[in-house]
Amino acid sequence: MPKKRLVIKIGSSSLTEKNGELSYDSISQYAKAAAALKNDGHEVILISSGAVAAGFTKMGYPVRPVTTAGKQAAAAVGQNLLMQAYAEAFSHHGLVTAQLLLTRQDFMQEEHYKNAYNTMDELIKRGVIPVINENDSTAVEELTFGDNDMLSALVSGCLHADQLIILTDIDGIYKENPNTNPGAEKYNSLSGVPDEVIKQAEGSSSKVGTGGMKSKLEAARTAHTMGVPVFIGKAQKEKQLVNIISGDGSGTYLSPPGSKMMKNTKQWIAFHSLAKGKIYIDQGAEAAVLTKGKSILPVGITSVEGAFNSRDVVDVYNLQGRLIGRGKINFDADKLKELINRRNRLNGKRCEAIHRDQWISVE
């Protein structure tokens, strides 16, 4: 079997007992299964929920807290317990774990994004098991990933993973809720993530997690955009994880519809950057960038909005006012306005306002 780089996301409901306490037996089983994959030569990265679930009962909460302060305090207590459990479980297999707590802000700044990639890549090369979670204790609600499903998709793209495995307590995607309809039909495989499948998805019934099946499907769609195939299903024991990567897993395989792996620069532009301004382009420039893979030249720009600097990201609109993409601009706003108002731009020399390598289309 070819060696693979695997991102495995484990949800809170898979890591906790019915009373909300952390299940040390479950963590031990997942560690044993992940260690088996590692020993077979695969690279394993864990995205693990469970910090809030592990911490809230220790703080005296009868149920998962609903306030931001309560959840963040529970995460501060629980993250320590979670990592202690992982470190001990993997140590029995001779493996070292590393904790990475990420926030949206780490991804929004390009230099931080590159540093996060370099750190994760170095850990993997050194044989360490990265255990990644969102930094729930400090994250600002408006700047969160929403849940670890989306975080797992973004990490899998950043690391150019061969597969994203999203583990849950349901063995795949069904046309109806299997908890209320035992005869519901399951999708064994899907090409892409059709809109109707997302509409069919039910919300999470778990009291310890934040993401339901809909969030997993949205994460799969994001991973597909970056060229990463996805599995959503159930597994805990060693053989079950091996079955997943060999194509015999208990769940649903979702394959990208012909997508190629997206370069990290374009991933950052598409999913993490904040646009600092807008430019509008004419029909010729629109056709060149969308259908011919060309760069955007100043001659095709009709107007500029916002105060941005060179190398900032800007949104690009057509003459009808429809957003068609975004990219890194090579001029500040004032210089660009000067260029598009001059008949002889840069003495006739060709110059790109947005180079095609720094451009991403919006479908």
C-alpha cells in the first residue's frame, strides 16, 4: 500500500463517556490505531476535539456550558487533561505527541500561516504525532473556525494530505437520519458534495460536540476545493482505520470532482486572507483571467475602491458587479489609479496588476 499523509479528525462524541467525562479507553484505542498506521509508514496528524468536554465536569458544570466564558474556561481545564491522555497513550507505542493550538488569526496572517505549516511539517518529518485543536480558551467568536471539522479541512489542505478522515459516531452519510429511520439508505461514495446532500444532513444530537453532519459535509467540500479526498464515518480500532485507507471503511468516501491539489499560496488567498479593497475589470480582462489563465493587467481595470498597499489581497468584480475572484495586487491603490488613468502605462511595458499565480477564482 502506498504511504500516505493522513489527517484524522476525532470529534468530542467519540472521545467522551455518556456523562461527558473524557474516555481514556477511547483515547487509548485511537492511539493504538494511529500508531499502527505510523508503524506502517504513514504520516499521521490528529485533529482532536474534546477539551471543553473533558473540562466542564471538572469545573462542576452538570452539562456543557453555553456561555463563552464557561466554554473557554472549560477548554482551559480540559485541554491539559486531553493532552496528558494522548501523551500517555502514545508513549506506550514509543511515540511522542506535540500540541498545536490554532486560531483563525494564525491563518489570516500569511507569515503566521507559513510558520504553522513549517512547524507541522517539521514535526511530521521528525516522527512526532501533531495533536491539533482550536485554541478555544482565547478564540474570539467572530474569528473561530466554527468547529474542528473545518479546521481539519484547512489543515489537510495546508499539509497537502493524501486523505482527510473525519471520524464520528455515525457510520457515514445517510439520505435520512438513521437514528430516527433505521432503514435509511447510506451513501457509500460520493463525487463531490452535492447541495441536496447538505440539505438532507441533520444537526448534531451530541451534547458534547459542536459539529453535526452538515458541518462535516461543508468541511469535505472545502477539502475538495484544495484537492483532498475525504472519508466520513466510524472507526476506533486498529483494523477499522486500516480498512479506511484501503477503501473498506465503515462510512462514506467523498472524492474531489477532478480538483488538483491547491498550492499553499492560493489556499491562503482563497480561505484565510482579508480583502483590503476592490477592483473592477472589463469583459476582456474577465475572459482572460477566467478562461485563458492569464494575469490581470492595469489596462483591463476600470475602477479601484479602497486604500490598499502593494501585496495586499483585493476582491475582483466584473462590470456587472459580480465577485469573480481575488488575488494579491502588485500596486498600491493610488499607483493603480494612476496607471489606469494613463494612456501609456509604464511606457508600454507589460506589468501585471495581479499575477495568475497570485489569483484564485470564485465559483
